[in-house]
Amino acid sequence: MLRLCPSVHKVYGAHVEEMMYPLGFLNGSALDHSHIAAAFADLTPQQAEEQTAKYLKATGHTNTYTLSKHMTEEVIRDLHRAGVPCTIVRPSAVGAVANSPCPGYFGHTVSILVALFLGYSTGMSTFTPHNPSNAIDVVPGDICAATILAASAAVIQGKVDSRMPEVVHATTTTTYLHAFMELMRDNVCPYWGARKPWYVRSLHQAVRTPWRFPLAQDTPLFRAWTAAKTCKFWALACMLTLMGQQRKALQITKGWQACMLYNTEKLDFHLFFCSRNARRLQASLSQADIQAGVRIVWDKEHGDWHSYYTQFQAAVNEV
């Protein structure tokens, strides 16, 4: 069983099915992962960079990260057809643990939400170019882990199609939908706004909250604010280092870098991931698993976004 990040490259508002998608076409011929790998095998780094744009355009991917993930899915498909039973789990943005074994636990500071929370906790993030009405797909860590284990168990039990590996989404957009505006308006801004020093709270009152005030990334104001926040951040990181808090400085350095990476229009997704196979796995759980609180599908009946984010942010606040 292999777990892969989703190779997100669909058009705005698309519905992503739990299925394998073709890589694309180049000069009228279907692309294959082996052909792409062979084309890059003997190239210099400069030549490879020149060829990259051509393959990104042919496949519809915006970066080599998602392209390589897509190619890996094809490798998994070939292994599956060769007699090595496989399944593919595509998790969305993995967040903190919701219930068990440790509510609020998160593994690192470079995930999308942790970076966002750290940015707002320090007052260094006060704006975003993201569309407030866009869907945001966050899956609790324990939900994702349960999906991986259940998909693996299905393979071990032989519940697979020999022609194609099963694809399962660890997702929430089609089980318990919420928008970026709801995340910011109902959770992030109230939580961190109440915990900021008075001078930071005054700043937030002076400039409207980001769910009301998205800034286009190509505007002078966005660039100026980003530069100002970056300078403020480096001053804080240097101060912590001089105080002997190198580990803390490194943590917030990684978090800030991730925050700047995600705070771009390029990563403002509005996609809906099918959850048909995930629901089927949920229905196949034993009574003992259900009584133990194992969940594969995060829905309104068994979860609550406000409580989840409050718990999540409290854990980040401890950092």
C-alpha cells in the first residue's frame, strides 16, 4: 500500500474523481511516465529546466512537485498490474489530530494550517490573496491515518481490481464542506485576535480582517506589506537566536517560509474531491472499530470545525 499526495492540477471548481487520470498529450501522442523519465535521464540541469516547461504545459501541471506525484501514481499502477497489489490514498491538507490518540497533535510547523496559525499568532500575517468563498479541504490527521489503514486492509484482503489500483481520497470537501472565509472569520481571526498584544490588536482593527479584505497578489500594496512582514519576521528570528533560542527561531523560520509559500494565488485551490470509496471503507468498518472511535469520513454528525480549529490552534499556541 502506498500513500501519495494528490497531484492537484484541475481547473478551478473541478470535481476530482477517485480514479487514475492520464498524464496528458504531447505532439498528439499520450505521455507515459517512463518516456518523461527517459527524456530527462541524459540532460544537464540547464537542459532539464528548459524541457520542464514543455512537459508542464502538456500535462497541465503548474509545478514539478505535482507532476512527479502524478508520474509516481503511474508507476504504482504498473506495479499493481504486474502482480504487486497496491492502493493509492490521496490526502488533502492534513491537519492536527481530531480525536485519538492525542487531540490537537500536529507533526511539524510547515503544514498549510500550522504556517497560517503561526503567522497570525505573531501578528506577521494580516492579509491574504485567497478568495474568501473558495472551499478549503483540510482532513484531520487521525481521519487520514484511518483511511490509509483501511485502504491497506482492503488490499490485504484481496478486495482489489487487478487491472487498476483503487484510489481513495482522504478529504472533507464532499463530506463536510467549509469555506476559507469560515476558517478565517469564525476561527483564526477571533482566536488569535483575542491573544495578541494590545498594539497588534489595534493593527488588526485598523486594517480590515483578511476574510473581508483579500488583496490581489500583483498589487503594490500586497508586495509592500509582504516585504514589511518579512523584515519584521527576520528581526524576530535574529532576536530569538541571540537569546539562545535557536530551535524556536528555526521553527518559526520554517513556519514563515511555508506561510509565504501558501499565501499565493497559485495555491488558492477551489476543488472538490470525491469521497465515494472513502464512504465505502467507512461502511466496511467493524463494530469494534466504530466503538473505538475510528472514523474515515469526517462529517457534521461526527465532527465540528469550530471545536477542531480551536483545539488545533491551542496546540499551535503552545509552540
